[in-house]
Amino acid sequence: MRFVTLLLAVALQAQVTFERIRDSEQAQGNWLTYSGNYAGHRHSPLKELTPANVASLKPAWIYQFETGENEVSPLVVDGVMYVTAPNFAAALDVRTGRALWTWNRPVPKDLKTLGFGRVNRGAAILGDTIFVGTLDAYLVALDARSGAVRWQAQVADYRTGHCITAAPLALRDKVIVGISGGEAGIRGFVDAYDAKTGKRAWRHWTVPAPGEPGSETWSGDAWKTGGAPTWVTGAYDPELDLVFWGTGNPGPDWNGDVRPGDNLYSCSLLAIEAATGKRRWHFQFTPHDTHDWDAVQVPMLIETTVRGRLRKVVATPNRNAFYYLLDRASGEFLLAAPFAKQTWAKGMDARGRPIVLPDTEPSEGGTLVWPSLQGATNWFSPSYDAASNQVFVSVREMGAYYHKGEAAYKPGTLFTAGGERALRGDKAFGAIRALDAGSGKQKWEFRLHSPPWAGVLSTAGGLVFGGSGEGNFYALDAMTGKPLWDFQTGNGIACNPISYLVDGKQYVAIAAGHVLIAFRR
Amino acid sequence: MLAIALLFLGGAGVSAQTPEDVNQGKKLYLGHCSPCHGQTGTGGRGPNLAQPRLKHGASEEAIADVIKNGIAGTEMPGAWQLSDREAALMAAYVRSLGRVERADLPGDAVAGRRVFERSGCGQCHIVNGEGVAMGPELTEIGVRRNAEYTREAIVHPGAAVPESYLYVEITTAAGRTVSGQRVNEDSFTIQIRDSTGRYHSFRKQEMKEVCKFAGRSAMPSYQGRLGEAELDNLVAYLASLRGEP
């Protein structure tokens, strides 16, 4: 009988249309895009799990990956979970974790990831096709029912340090994809591919060529190795038809002498027209960055009252330790409030440009600055709960000595020119903080033993889930931050949780090291 | 076979190191490795390399292999673009970071061993498989720490507490107090080993108090309890402990 129902469920599996993803509040317990919705909220509308019952959460099943470093945020579609690992994807039965199909693509022997680990953060789905980026910088389209390859498009050349780790973003008839390589002196871009054919629809360079707007913020040939990679999935506003995508550090990271100027559009948020690939506006958080403070955190599209006026905004806690609000249609700067210790800026001017304090530049002997180069937060996701108008963010409280070095660009090698030195005996720690979305004011915090590498998921049931560097997966009360449940997974967690519904039961899933664990009551 | 021959050659080349080689190794290290392992090798995103024994790097050859091929499934990348010589130079530099070289010391190591046995050091330390593991194992202390440090550790233990040793005192909800060395901790729990070697595990939220005493030593000071010559001999003995029986 059960078998029959399962078959039926698969047979009834509807196409994942653009409209289904757009109307994710009616997704009926599915998780259809990287952040759960296009607005980048990583908030589940499910209410079965609550502060009153979450203590009885336990593992339902475990899936083992072959690789040990997993940053995947799974998708869940009508009874099937799609997971990825480097050059690997699998469809799992969402009730048991048993694989329905697997796909992999050989990793070239000479491939190396420069400045980051061999990871993949997830897939996108549109229609009956799954989209995955690979370490060797291909975008691959797979048949969602069998894993068969529909098309593969070369996005860039991996031998120059280009790589895809981010989950693509599928919308309307296109698949948007970002690129990694900010420590290898690439010239960054955001690409869009035709979902049916794999033909490139547009490329949006994140570093302008001479003569293009923004090129005045570079000199000489520095733009050619200017960085500004796009290695975390962005957000999308269907009404404005704008894609919001963050960019990373300029290259080389810690020696800015070779690239005088603001270095647009590094460490910026870009609003790009989905149809044309043209830039509508940009906002640069850290001009002429020399601390590796990428601005790639998932932007959250929210509606909140800012200084008495209800506005549609983009909210983003940045790696540079400030929480920003920007007008969604125009990019106008509205607010920046620190959410972690920072010692580099006195504040912002009226247009949101930081007033940088003296003696904060990396130096040969090392300059002590908060936050450390991993930032006050990093690629892992924040979340937003509209009902309580709270933003939840994983915070890294840590400083470092920044060193400046020499770098000569050599294709396919690290182009960083320096680095950091940890503080001896540093009292570094981590926290989950709840911020009032309209002001950035802290409402509560939950302290973590060490700076985390895991994002958060909030739920309509009133919970916030997160992971720790020591392997704890845990649930907090969304209104108070009080810990309600925790589970030791046995490996430091470096990924984002998701939630979904099966047979009327709410599940929460997280990857930790080699495994993905699905929990339910 | 070829790989083995190359590695061997690399190793052989390194043992005939010139100061220029060390310098070059350092320069290469700063360019390629410091973003993750820190300017002085003490770690950052990657682990501390300034230690005599590395999990994946028991020898210079093993380190060179890690440099060229990375560690699969981790953030440690392989650097295939480096020549074998460059990898070997870097490996030699990495190995030098955490190793204390042999030094000429005034004391007599053989006499120092007797001081060690007489003074009850073995009640808290293991050397070559013998003793009690209350404090750190000292089998390789001569590679890990220089003479100045070990002398300080004996005379002023509080001034030289290794970072991994933290003395904690826990008061349970019922008012019971348990103290000892922290052996592990996460955001919710803490594990400690008391002075009898027994392990305890606590959920931190449920405790009345968790006090951490950074810099407090569980080792008695031997200041005034050992003569100057005895101390010299003891330090010479510890310096001779290099994990090579």
C-alpha cells in the first residue's frame, strides 16, 4: 500500500514552474530554491515544530557522501531531495534517504581550488531539470527523474582558478550562476544561461573594462586581475525583474597598492536586470578593500519600516561587520549599523561610504583589525522572519593581524599578497544574533563556543536552527534565543539548514562532514 | 616508482640546506601558504604548522607530498604548479617552524633522569610509555620546547601553561564541585579529566557555574626544591627527550 502511494506521489510530481518557486509560501513543504524563496529569506513557513515540542527532534535517516567537506543546501521537491557535492549530484527518497539516482563528473587531475575548499553548495531546479555548477567551471543540466545529462556549458577555464561552488539560481527561462576565484586574480562575472539549451544569454562582468562605467576606479591593467567573484547565490525580485548578486574582494586581496582606486564593482551588491543582464544600480560596501571582506552574503529582500517609513529594501549583514539596508529599486543607502566588533570604520557618511580609521591597512609587520579576514559573517546564510521582523545572523567575533605581502600574477596560482595571523590566546567566539530588521538593533544573542561556519534557518513555528564549529546542530527560541534542543553530529558544520514536510511531518536537514542528517519528531 | 625516486631526491636535497634555501622556502611559504596557515605558521583557516609532529606530515617527504597533492576532501589545496624542489624547500621550512634543534646545555642528561625519577614527575607525566597522563606527555618535549621554556615550566608552571591545557572548576546545580583539565568542549557540553584521571561530562546550561582559569597550573612549582645543578641536569634530560629511544 505504501509502495503504491509512493509511486503515485512520483507520478503526480508536477513540473517545477517558475510560478511555483515564486509562490514559495504555497510550496506545501517543498524547498524549491537555494534560500527557500527568491527573496533570500531561508525561512520555512512550516509550523509543526515549535519551542514546545522541538526537544523531541531526532534523526530519521542519514545519507553518506563520499567526500568529507559538504556545504550543500538541499532542494526538496514532491518527495525527492536533491543533494550535491563537488562534481556530484544525487536524488534521494525523502522518507528514507535512499538514493534514486546519482551523477558525477570526473574532477580533472590538475584541478586545484585556490583559496577555498572543494565544495558545492547546492543545485537549482526548473521544470524537470536540475542545474549544478562544477569545480571545473561547467554548468550542467540534469534530468530530474534520472540524472541523465541534458546539456553542459563551459562557464570558464578552471586552469586559471575559475570554479563554481555556488548553487545556481533558476528563474523564468534562465539559470543564473556565479563564479569563484577571488584569490586567483580572475575577472569576475555573473552569467545567465538559457534553461532549455544551455546557451549563454548574457554575461555581466563585475570588473569594468577600460572605457566602461567604473573603469575610472582602476588604473593600468589591474582590472584584468581585479577579482570581484560572485561565489554565493543571489536573490531575485520578480516584480522588478531584478537579480541581486553580491561580489567578492578585489585582487590581490591584501595589497591594494597595485590597484589604486575604489576598484568597482568589488565588495558590492549589484542589481541586474534578469532579462538583459544590464546593471540597474550598484552599492559598494567596502571601497578599495584590503581585508578580503567579500560582499557575497545572500541579500534578503524585505519590506520593513525604516525611520518611520514602510519601504521595500535589501537587507544584508556584511562581512565588514555592518548591517545594511538599501532601497530595493534604486540602491539608495538607508542604514548601516554594526552587528559585531569592528575597529576599522568610524561610521558611514550620508551615502554609506565608510569613514575609514587610520592604521587599519595590512602592513608588513601585521595590523590588528576586527573583524578577521573571515569577516563578522561569511558565505553562510542569514534568515528573515517577516512575522517578527527579525533578521538572524551567524556572527564571528574574532580579530586578526593583517599582513601585506608581494604578489606577482601568475595564471592558476594564488594572487593574494599577504594574509592574516591569528591572535595568540584570542578569546574568539561565535554567536547567533537576532536583529530588528528595520534598525539593525540587537534583540538577543546566543553565544557559541567558537566562530561558526554554518548559516541559520528560521521557521514559522518560532524556531531558529544553526550549526557550530564543534558539530552541534541546535534549535533556539526565535523570540528569546534560548536553546531548546541540540544534537552532536560529530563533525564541524559548515552549511545551511533547510526544512520540509513529508506525510504531514516537518523535517529539518543539515550536512556535517560526510553526512547529511534528516531530523523529525 | 618514479614518484618515490623524486621524493627521495627532494628529501636528499633538503638535508644539504643552505641559509639561502631556508630563505627561499620562507618566501615561497609566505606567498602560497600564509593566507591560511598564518605568517608564522601558527594557523588561521588552516591548522598550526609550528609543531614538531604534524598529523599528515611525519617527515619532510610527507609534508612535500601534502604540499603537492593537498589533502583530499579538505580545504588544503594541492599546488601542482610547484616544482619538486620548491615543494621540498617549503617542506623544510614548514618542518623547521615547529622543531627545536639540539643545543649544547650545561647539565648532564643522565643525572637529570635521576632527578626526574626522584622528584615524582612521573606521577603526572608519561615518558616513553611510563608514568601517569595527568599533564602533557614529555616523550618528545625536547623537540617541542626549548630549554628556556622547560626551565620556566618547572620553576614557574603558571607562566608556561600550553594553550590546550585549561583548568576548569564546575559547580553542578546540586552544588557539587568538580575540577580538572578541560579535554573537550562545544557550545553545549564540556568534558574534563580530574586529578585522579577520571572523565566527567557536563551540559553547561544545567550547571550553576563553569569557571575557567586560564594560566592556572595544576603542576607544583619546583622553585627552591631543586638545586641549580639539579635543575640544569633535569633541563638537559628533558632536552634529550626527542621521541627517539
